Amino acid sequence: MRKAGLTVYSYMFWIFFAITSLVYFVIAEVIWLITKLFDRRLLIHQIWSCYWASSYIFFNPLWRVRVSGRNKIPWRRPCILVANHQSMVDILVLFLLFRPFKWISKKENFSIPIIGWHMRISGHIELERGRNYSLVKLMEKASDNIRKGNSLMIFPEGTRYPGEKLGPFKDGAFRMALEGKVDIIPIVIEGTAKALPKKGAILTGFTKINVKVLDPIPYSSFEGKPVRELMHEVRDIMSEEYDHMHSKNTSI
């Protein structure tokens, strides 16, 4: 598809995104009102959120997404899900996992019309960067969610790294796993940087995207380990898998 065609298609896609998001949000509100009294973890609401996000993958012929290993993520037992971050498309493709989890996301995202409103009623956790009291509050909310049986989804890089390698990790996710005494499940995403650039909203054309859930890292294997040592070990595991996936994709 030529550049002019991609520009027109991109505008059509984002108009479709905006209109359908409003419709999906109204449905989400109804589901929340009906189920909140008996579904305290909002599992039904989460499944609708997964369908909502996934619809933009299903109806977009430019993106072909392959998800493997989703059955490694438990439905009832809480864990810390850590994924690398290349593009805003990562958020959509991670909902293809169709598993219950709460996002930990920067505060600014909760101010986005419709999407931010939905994040609030869904019980996702906001982080205000650069403020110590916010970090303390974040850890408290994370611990509370783990006690309730909710898994947490985090981008340990903290921002998008669309390059050839993973970016440096922050230690928050691993601190949560140690304090909550829960397993860590790494998730590696490859290809989304090509689907949508970090700056701009014009789609780049046909893209193959891979999402791979790696083997869980049980709490018993890192109990008592220094948090930064754990952080580097998990990053090494994810980085090795990413390099393999990336080299395989670029050689096709």
C-alpha cells in the first residue's frame, strides 16, 4: 500500500476507533453496573475489555498477530505480568491474552476521554511519576489487588523502546512480586514498533506481530533475592527471547 493510501486508511482507522470506543464504553458501563455486586474482581468486565481492544486487531487487515502461551497465565491465582513496550499497539495486543489483570499505568492515561474513564471504572492502577508518595500509594494498591487475587500487568521499561533491543528495566514490578510473594510471568512482544511508530499516527503497512508468554518464574525460585538482581535476571530471559523472535521475523 502506497504512502497516500496508508494515510487515508490510517485516518479511517482512527475515526473507526473513536466512534466504536464510545459505543463499547457505553456497553462496558452497563456490564459494570449489572455485575459489580457479584463480580468483585470484574472478570466479566475484563473479558468485555479484551473483546473491545481485540476488535481493532480483528478488523485491521494490516496487522497479523500471533499469540502463544496464554494458558500459562492463571485465571484465579495472582501474578505479576511483565511485558516489553514498543508501541501503543502493545496495549491492544496484550488484551488478546483474554486473561484477568489490572494495568499499572501512568496518571496521564486516566485523563484520556473514554479510555481513561474506562480505566477508572475497571480498577486499573495509576502511577504519578517522580513523586515518592505516589510510589508508596502504588505499592499499597498493588498489594491490595494481589490480596484480592488480581494479577498486575506492567511495562518494566516504563516507556516505549522501539529499537532493536529491550530498554533498561525499572525495579517496581519485581519489588511487587517479592513483597506480594507471587510468581512473575514474562511476556515478549515483537513487531508492534513496525505497526505504529512512536511518534505519529500513520500506520506503516502490513505487519506481523508476535506475543509470547514465557514460562512462569515461581516465587519460590527468587524468594529473598535482591530486587535488582531479580530484575536483571528477568530482563536477560526476556531479552534472549526477544532477540530470537526479532531475528526470526526479520529473516522472513
